[in-house]
Amino acid sequence: MNASDNIGTVLWLTGWSMPDSVFDKLRASLPDFQHATVDYSEADTPEKMLLLTETAARKMQPPLLIGGWSLGGLLALRLAVKGLADGLLLFAAPARFTRPKEESDLGWADAYVRQMIAGLSIDRETVETKFRRMLFTEAEREAGIDRKLPPSCVWTVPALIAGLQILRSEEVLSQLNHVRCPVLLVHGTEDKICPYSAALELASFVPQAMLHTIPFCGHAPFLGREEEIAERFRRWWHDQSDNSNSTSI
């Protein structure tokens, strides 16, 4: 396929506290797609963050694929429930982030997220540094994968708080049957932010979900694997398009 052949637009939604540039290498590995982004690094309320993503999605011409990581994955699922996506590429994405104590294998306790919110007003750098360390396994840190992240402290503190408030309150788990588009899930088995069990749960509730498991991987399954992920995504989307064309004949 020539780089000039557009087979869809990918709207990229980044993870909490992360600059959009984290996707640069992945986008460069997908020249046959068009790319768009939503910058919510300065959104000072959850409502503004949600509005920014929904407005962007509604402006896009189909076929629209939404690529979301972590918080961005939750936002992408929310848009798909509204029928605003033709396909999803989700990295370490939760359908519900905070969980009650008896579901600790599926997500975080709300109290821990509230502690992060309180800490941001005192020392945002410490909160972000601790969070970034949790993204990776010890083996990934030894291999230098953590050094592939862009610099921290690019979001405003109100935006950081807004993102955490969304993770506390938004849930699409109960609405996953409304996700009618195909979904490619990419998830690491050693994810400490969004446990792998949550990926299995998500895949079981989405009718057209395909789960790509990465063993011994933490919360950033695309970092250092961009070309491999891009090729898998490309083949998957071609298969979906072929199946759709066959069905419509």
C-alpha cells in the first residue's frame, strides 16, 4: 500500500499526564492512515475534557478509528458507546478504573486516586514520578523502556485533577454491549495500573473485540514495539474492512 492511500483517520487520545508525542513513533509507522489528536493537557474540568474529545470525534470523517491509552482508552470507549467510532485501538484501557475492595484484581481503590489528587496540589512532580515508575516492570526499566517516555510535567495541575476525576467517575463497563465497532485491545500481563484481568473482562463484554496479549509487559505496551504494533493494527483493520465489504455485498 502506498503512503498516500488513506484507509482511515486515527484520533489519538493519550494517557493521564502524558504528552501526545508519546505516539509519535507509532504514527510514523502508520503512514497509510491520517492522524488527528485531542490536546486535553490544559482542560481544567472533567466536563471540558469530555467535551473536547467528543467534539473532535464528531468533526471527523469516517472511517474514524480512535487510538486510546489508559485514560485515553476509557475516553475512546465512551465515544464508541455513543456510536462515534468505526474501530478502536486500545492500549491498557479500562472500562472502569476504580473498583470496590472485592474487585482489587480489576482496578484501583478510589481512595488511592483521591490521595493522588490531594498530592498534586502539594508536589505534582512527586506524584507524576511515582506514577511513571509504576508504568513499567523492573525488567522494562533495566532495558531502558521507561526512558522512551517524553518529559513529564506538561499537563496543568487542573488537567491532571480533571483526568483523575474522570477515572474515578466514568464507567462504560455497563454499556459495553453498545460498542458495535471492532476493537483491538493491546494489554500487558504485568500491568500494575490497569490489571490484565480487566482486559479479559473488557474483551468478554465487547462483541467484536480481539485481545493481543503481551507477556511480561507493564502499562505501556506500545513503547519500544511501535513497528510491530503498527503492522498488527494494519492487518487487523484490513481484515475488518474486508469482512465489512463482504457482508455488504
